[in-house]
Amino acid sequence: MTYIPEALRRLVAERAGGRCEYCRLHEDDTFFTHEVDHIYAEKHDGPTAEWNLCVACSDCNRNKGSDICSLDLETGEVVALYQPAATAGVSTFSLPIPAWSSP
Ligand SMILES: [Zn+2]
């Protein structure tokens, strides 16, 4: 596990406002503490930088793992799981429901 400086961890947490940045679950609504996740995993050379970090609930973080794409079940196309700030040029995520998320 990579060390994430406390100031960077705090910046990402404040940006998220207590919510998982993947599914939007608020930390108050779960038994587990949210985690800071590398959007692009370190094994894919994802850096420990604000644009590549997000707050994730334990379910999203566990299910996402180091994946960065999946198959769209309706179209069969390979799609990015998220449009992180790095590619969208904005400080928020677009939020399609993750492929592993069940209502
Ligand atoms: Zn989540």
C-alpha cells in the first residue's frame, strides 16, 4: 500500500464531501470507513496525485480493484468504468452506475 500524504488525503476527502466518488454512498450510511483509492491503479502506473485519487466506499474499492474498464452489458463495448478528472478535465466524476454495483 502506497503512502498518501495526510494533506493530500485530506484534500481528496474534503472534495468528496463524505461520499464515495464512485457510487455516492455517504460515509454516515455505512458501517465501514471510506478509503482513498487510486483510480488508475499503481500497477497501471497511476500516480499518487489528486487527480488520480478518489474516496471510495469499501464495496466499490473492493469490487473495482485495479480495473479501469469493463464490458457494457447492453452494447458489449469496452468502456471506462469512470471518467475521472484526469480525462474529463474537471474536478468531478461523471457517474454511470458501476458495472458491479447492484441497486
Ligand atoms: Zn461506493
